Amino acid sequence: MVWCAAIVAAPIFRLTFVYESFSMICHQDPARSWRVAGESFAVCIRCSSIYFGFFAGLIAGLPPNARWLKMAIATNAAEFLLALIVVDSAGLRILSGLALGATTAPFVLIGLEQILAGATRDSM
């Protein structure tokens, strides 16, 4: 939640350090970003969609599904290639990003739970 809030808060409060932090993982092209308060989000539309989809996947409590995750990865790859060769569509970036984020969330959650369970077990 904090991650998603930072993306939106950066342009509203002109949080330069947030832009600098996200610049390590996103191109931050203003032409490919949503805007608020006249400024671009801290990440592009695809990255925003992945992060918001991830958050939605956590909230929804989606179960891990390897088939759906593979399809979301393939969809993102296809959308990326389609954007390079044929048509660049913000709508496709949004849909593929949301799908990737939402299907990734359950696997990350399970991994974190396993890490924390191991850390708790090791400290006993």
C-alpha cells in the first residue's frame, strides 16, 4: 500500500527522492505516465499497473496459480513486442500490467511467509 501511495504522492507533494528511487526500476517517460496535479506519476503506466494490480491481488486474497502467472508473463511480453512493432496502446499496457501484478502477488506473499517462518524457526 505504501509503495502505491508513494507513486501517486510523488507528483502531488513533489517528492524528488521518490522519483529518484523509482528511476532505478522504471524509465519514467512522462509521455507514458499518468499525471496528477500536472505532474507525472513516479513510474510509467505499465509499472503503475503492475504495482496496483499487485496490491489488488493481495487485497483480493488470490490463490497462487502458475498457469495464470505464465499467461500474464506471456501477455506482457506480447504486449511489449506489439508496442515495438505494431501499435503502442496504453490500454493494453494497463491490462497486461494489472494481470501480471495480480497473479504475482500470491507467489510473493507465500515466499515472504516462508522466509518469515524460517527466520522465526531459526531464532528459537
